[in-house]
Amino acid sequence: MDERTSFPPIRACIFDVDGLLINAEDIYTEIYNKILQSHGKPSLKWTTKALQQSRGTIGHERLISSTCLPLTVPEFQAEVANHHTPFTNCKLLPGITPLLSKLSSASPPIHLAMASSTTASFFRTKTSHLPKLTAHFSPRICLFRDDEDMRSKKGKPAGDIFLLAMERINIAITAHTGDYSNNREEPRLQANECVVFEDSIAGVAAGRAAGMRVCWVPHAGLLEVCKGMEKEVLAGKMDEVEERLLALEAERASMGPPEAVGVEKEGRANTNGMDNGGRVESEDGWAEMIGSLELFDYGRYGIRLQG
């Protein structure tokens, strides 16, 4: 049987945060560029950023190495911390508000969770002024890298954080409390009943590793450097994608300064000239890429909307 025709309806949506729900990734880029320029280095390139996103310390090590920045990881992180004020002005990305509203009113209800590589306190810094976002999520089902239960787990591209988010939902289902008090007969959630929303390559790989379906919504700059390898990203083939990006980075570096175009402002993928509004599906049907959350196909995931 074709695996793509046998998926059960989605019962839970698990969201990354930075670059997916809010424009924090471009704020990071602006900060990184200020630091690079203060050390006489050119602006960050998407071939570098693509390998750094959602990778924590490993990502920072790669950024420092790729840009020849004369800083240790702790020194770099300290400089980034000195520029946190702009994050208090984070904005919601296109399509988020209607998507969350529709999911929250779906029948049967869809469980919503977050799973992000940021910290809980920094998440509050970025979103305390965005009640239209936070109102849709129960704090107990928002997972961050400094969560106590993540101490023995691996970060993205491992699937641990998404599996832990699913387990938190299952705890709530079993307890019959709070948001789930009306779902007393609801069975435990399974991985293939979850869809992960991600903007980064590592995040897509993490969703695939967790055995969940994935909706990849890349930044326009990321899509540009991943052109021709979208299906490898959707398949979660991190090693293959990283090898090709490193080769692309080396090729572009050999072309000299004209390549140093930096990172553009936050924007969803440019879908002009692409089929199905920019939608690309993995060979096995477990993952898809769309140009914007405004293009999310509820019916594809068996989600029934009210009205």
C-alpha cells in the first residue's frame, strides 16, 4: 500500500519558534552581522547560516570557524547576549494568527505544542508582547532546550524534543485535566499523528527522526541555497545536505568578495514559478515544503475545520 495514502488524521501540531512563528532568526542575523563587522569580517551568508540554525553550541562553532571570527564560543555567545534588546520587538510571521485560530477551533480539537532550541526565559523575552501567539499554547506543553526533562536528551537534529512534547500531551490526555478535560475517551497520541512545523534543516531532520510528519517552511534565503536539494532536506538526510552546503560554501568563497551578500530580511520562500504554490513533497510522503503557513493544506492532514 502507498504509505502516503495511509496516514491517520493529525491530532497534534508541534511548532518550532524562531523563524517559524516569529521573526527572531533575522534579528539573530542582524546581531551576528554587527559582531562580524566589528571584527572586520563580511556579513553572514546563507550557506553558513543554514548549517548553524537550531544547532546551539555546534552551530556557533561552525559560524565562528566559517567566518574566521577571532572569538571562542563563550566569547561569541556573550557578545550576542549584549544585543538582546531587539528581541523585545519580535513580530509574528505571515499566516500564524489564522493558522493557530483555525487549529484551536478544529473538530476534533488539535493539540498544540512548542519545541524550540531557545531557552524558556528568552522565549518570554521574545513573545511576552505577543498574546495572540502565547494564548494558544499551554505552558506545560512548551519545550525549550533548558527544560529539566531535556537534560538527558539530545537537541536537534535528534528527535528527542518532539517526542518529549508528544509525551507531555499524552500526560495531559491521561490526566483528563485542563485543556483536555472534554476528551476523556481520547487514546494516547502516536508519533504519526503529529505534524512538526519547522523552518530549519536540523529541525526537519529532528521531526523525521521522531517519526512524525513534517511541514517545512523555509526562509527565502535558506531555500535559495537549498535549491535542488529540497527533497534531501525533507527526507532528513542531514549528512548529505550538510556535505552539499559545505561544497557550495567553498565554491562561493572561491569567487571572492562579490559573493558576500549577507542575509536578507525575514521572508518566506519565493514561490513564483513553482508548482502548487511552491509545495514540494518528500518521496515517501512524510514531509512537505510550503512557501508560507498561509498555504497550509488542512485537508491533507485530515484536519476538519469548524464552519
